[in-house]
Amino acid sequence: MTADNLHKIDTAKLDEIINMYDGKKSNLIAILQKVQEVYRYLPEDAMIYIGTKMDGLSPATVFGVATFYAQFSLEPKGKFEVKVCDGTACHVRGSMPVLNAIKARLDLKDGQMTTNDGLFSLETVSCLGACGLAPVVVINGKVYPQMTSDAIKIVLDTLLKEEQ
């Protein structure tokens, strides 16, 4: 960890989070969840810092936990996390046209998950547990049922207007 990289993370904030959980390695997942809340992902430098700061841990252990659990992201996420369900019910009822409409509206290229402005992140998930409402899109925890290509464009445009 170089001095240049260290100032990109707020070590005082990381210390505060670690101390909130008494610095116990048994609280590592909760610590990583809090760090992800702050940064919207787990920066490498934050994981290295946590691994060197906490007794009984190493950066490799922290990285191992972060990569094991799907809830953690090692890539920056947008302010709005858009999850499109592509489970069987959603797929059959048209989730792919909705997904394609989102990609087009947000100008996301193949493989790109977060918009250039960092406002939106897009993720396809296997199931959101709302099959009766298919196709379903969830944005920052809010469920949008029975989505269509036209309806999702309106939702996204509304969010964009709120940001301006």
C-alpha cells in the first residue's frame, strides 16, 4: 500500500468502523458490509488496511472473505443499483427486453456494469423471489413489478431528473 493509495481511502473512517465492531475478526463480514456502504464497493486498499490493522487477520484473508460472498463487490457500484431478475418466470415474461432497454437507455456497452458517471450499476440476478410480479426490476431495494421496456425507461428517466 503506497502513500498515494492510502489517501484515497479514509483510514479514520475505517478505524471507526473497525472499532464499532470491537476489532474482532469474528465481525469481519459486518465490517466489510459497513465499508461497502461507505464506498459502494470494497476498495482494495481498504481491504489491505483492514487486514493489516486487525489482529489475527491478513489482507489475503480479508480478500478471501470479500470474494467468497456474493454480497460484496470489488468494483465501484453506482448510486442506483439496478437488478434485473432473469429467473424462469421473469425470463418467460420478458426480462431480456427490459434488460436491453436499460442498457440502451443508460448507454452501457457489452460487459460494462456501471455508467461512466457512476450513477447507475446494472446487474442480472437469478431470482428476486417475486415470481408472481414478473418481470421484476429492483432499484436500491425498491421493487418494480411487471416491467416493460417502456415502463423501465420512464422509471430511469424519473431517477435521472431527480439527480439534476
